[in-house]
Amino acid sequence: MGIVFRQSVKTTIVTFTGAGLGALVALVSPMLMEKAELGLINSITYLAATVQLLVMVGTSALVAVYTQRYAPDDERRKALLSIGLLVTTISSIIFAIAFLLFKGPIIGMYNTADQALISEYYHYIPFVVLFMALGNIIEHYLIANMKVAQPAFAKEIVLRLVNLSLLGFIYAGYLEFGQYIIGNVLMYIVPLTLFIFFALRVQGFGITRNLKVFTRAEYKDMLHFSWYHLLVGSTLTLLGYIDTLMIAPLDSSGLSASAVYAIAVFVTSFMFMPYRAMATASSPILNEAYINKDMSKVRDLFARAGVNIFIAGTGMFVLIAVNLDNLVAILPAGYEAVKYLVLILMLGKLADMATGLNNELISISKHYKFNFRLSALLLAAVIGLDRVFIPMYGIYGAAWVASGTLIIFNLIKMAFLYKKLNLKPFTSKTWLIPVAGAIAGLAGYLWPFLINPYIDAVTRTFVVVISYITALLLLKPSPDLNSYLAAVRKDKKLF
């Protein structure tokens, strides 16, 4: 677990650096674009992120999990990667044809005032889908080979630097909105290229035309595995994105409402970044332990990872909450609703992080079908509830539906894992984590406002971080955190 913890810290630092750049993008974009234009950009991104999972047909999960079953020089590793890339390319072409054929009915779902803007840039969406999906396949190959920080660097830092550069060109007057859209599409080629560069340095990387290395029985098994992971992946992603995607067609403000909600979703995503880093670093080792039927190790990894993720989630909840007034002060007028949307959305995210790696473990276990069934049921509930609550309560209705269903979703999965595998993400000291969070939150709340939102955010964040770390050191809820901080003090370095 020590290796996983250090990998998680390294990846988290990369992710947070990218998040800082993403924050600049989120703050600058509303100042350079109209709400409807920003809403269009966000809608394209969320739609492409959802559709890419469909065109991969579950092969990203296949590459991530099955690659570890074969030696680095085994031809079957190349065959797995080749299958993933080939299936993704063919599926992307099929999607593009269907998407263009049904352009009229799809655009007709949106507000009349937004339809002209959507129609003008509609045909760029299939390209974003293709670039995202191909990158995702190679990224999962890197993750399967324990290369976690490199793809995170490409996605979280390089991609956002490119986006910031494009926004800088808009500010300088060198680009108009239409040209920015083109640049926004093409920028996804950059991480794809970097993924290929990183993968070329991995032993055994390559593609092959020899796809007969698998038996008919193996292909049947892989097809079954990919199919269910397609269903699970697409439903889980839709659970995260469906509220944002449904706001533009259902809210009376259309794309403008989507722009406000997307800012809140982005801010909330900061809270989830440690989870992504820890889950990415832990999943290969958790998968290996499960394959080897080492349930003692699985239980240990699951519980300790759950505690560490909850620590990170609680800290992020407090940091974001105490700085929301500063955020609203920085954003242009018209984005005031972001404060309350973020608080609502973070409740669901905290419940998700508190229950640990339940989704990851179910996905690699023999019970992986349960994920699809539960996800499909909840997705149907979210769509139904959003169709009722968004027209009635707008973006607030979408936020409450998103958090409420996420809480229910994770409680059910936690109960399922406890019943089937006797696994729980909590220890006897887990309750100390919200105590530490409350101490830090109180310190941040009572801190007086200083000079301007920027200086106040820095000082308030510093107070919260120091208070939280001090409380964690005194309460000692995580042995991994204690060991890591002791090693940092001893070796005078982070890694």
C-alpha cells in the first residue's frame, strides 16, 4: 500500500497542477465569451466525453484489465491494444455518420434561441469523440503497465496549457469564437500524441495484424467482459454528465443555464481529483490481488484506500466551501448561483468518496454485472427526475437530483460489497476524519476577510490546510498518512 500511496500522491500533485490551470480556464472563459457560447463549449465536451465510451465498446477496460494477464513480450498484449484501437476507429466512423444523418432532430431538442449556434458547430463533435476515444485506449494501456503519472500529466497539464493558449489568443484578438472552437477540437490530438510517445517506451508496446492469437473461447470471454463494461462505463459516465447535458434542452435559459451549471460542476470536480488519482494508482494492485485470490490483501487495500480517499475528500470539501464567496466575487455578474450549486453537488461527491473504491472493486469481481444493473436503474431514475425537476426548479433541481442519486447509488454498492465479500471502506477511526474536517472548516469560516478575494483565498486556504493537517496528525485516522508524513520529515522529500 505504501507504493500505491506514493503513486497516488505523485499523481495527485500532477492532477492538482492541472486543476489549477483548469481553474484559470474556468475563470477566464466567462470573461471572454457569452454565456451561450460557453454553454456550447461545455455541451460539446460533455457530449464527446460520454459518446467516446460508447464508441470504445468497453475495450478500454479490456486493455486495462487483460493486459496484466500476459508477459510484456507476449503477442497477445499487442493484439489487445490493436483490437481496442480498431474497434474504436470503426465505431467512431459509424457514430459520425449517424450523428450527421440525425442532425435536424437532435438540434430540434434545444431552445429555439440556441439552435443556430449549435447547428454552426455541430459537425465538429465526431472529431472530438474520435481523438478522446483513441487517447483513452492508449491511456488505459499505460495504466495497466503502472504508468499513471505520465498520462495524467498529458491530460491534466498539457491539454489545459493548450486551452489557455487558445484563450490567450482570443484575448489578444488573434482568434474569434469560431476559430477557438476549431482549436478546441484539434487540441485533443496533443495528449493522444503524448500517450503514444510514452507508450513507445513501454516494453512490448505495439500493434499487430495477427488477431488469431486468442482462441474462440477467449474472444467470447473478452466480448462478454467488454460488453458489460461498455454498459457500466456508459451508464456511470451518464450519471455524472446527464444533468449537464439535459439542462440546455430543458431549462428555459438553455445554453446560458448550462454555462452556469458547468462552472459549478467544474469547481466540484476539484474535490474528486484525489479520488481519481488514488483509484487509478490502486486499481492495478487491487486487480492483481483479486486475480491471485488474495482476499486478505484485497480487504486491506480496500479499507486503507477508503480511509485515505475520505481524508482527501473531506479536506477538499472544506477548502472549496470556505472559498465559495471569493469565487463568486471573481466571476462575472450572472454566476452567483454557482455558490449554492457547488455546496449541493459536493454532498453527493463526499458520499461517493466516503465509500471508497466500491465501483472499482465490483468492476473487477465476478459481481461486475451488478454495477450495470444498478447503474442502469439509477440512470433511468435520474433522467426521469431531471425531466421533472429541471423545468420546475432549473439548475437547482438538476443539482439535487445529481447528489441525491449519487448518495443512494453508493450506499447500495457499499451494502452489496459488505454482504458479498465482507468488505467495508471504514475503520474504527474513520469517524475522526469528519471531526478533523469540522475543525478545519471552523477555522476557515472564522478567518476574517483580507483585502481582496485573491489574497483572502490564499490566506484562508493556508489556514484550512494547516488546521486540517494538524488535526489529522493529532487524531491519527490513517496509518498510511502517518507513515508518509514521517518519511517526508525523515528524508526531506515528497517521494
